[in-house]
Amino acid sequence: MNAHIVFGLFALYVAAISLWLVLAGQQDTLLALLRQFWGRTVGHALYFVARVALPILICVICLSWGIRQYDATIAFHNSDPPLQLNIEYYRNLRLMLLMDKSPEPVDVIYGA
């Protein structure tokens, strides 16, 4: 799954939990401090913007960006090679592995 879609879903989760806690009447320390310092109306507005509106905005942006970049052909692509049970395939594979070996350099000091 695309990382933007996952991040957008997480932002939606954060916004939903924060909104549910406010609507249920449960206060966290940030809301209590904002209400004490700025007053009830402005404190709730700042809390709503910081904890609900901004995550919803991030959710919309990330979900739309992730859906825009999502390539559906990847889901239908079969990346697993077929199972080869004949001996010729493994002989050819062994020959290719033997030919692929490159000689080790003798005078090279690694990690210096």
C-alpha cells in the first residue's frame, strides 16, 4: 500500500479520536490549558484547529496524493516466477552463476 494512503488514514484516525474525546466531554491537559489561558471559546477553537482540522486537512491531502499515485497494475502483476521442476533450468542457472563470478582484487584494502 502506498505510504501516503497509510499516513492519510492515520491522520483521519487522529482527527476522529480527538473529535470524539472533545464531543464526549473528556478534556486532556492541552484543552484545559488552552481554555484557562485563552478562554472557553478561543481555547476550543485553537484546540479544534490544532487537533481536528489540521489532521483532517493532512488526511485529505495525503489520501488524494496517494490515490493519485496509486498504480492498480501493480496489484495484478505476478512477480513470482513459475516453479521450475526440470533439471535443465537448474543446470543453466548453475552455469550462469559460475560465469557471473568476478575475480577478487588482491591489492585492494577495504575499509581504509
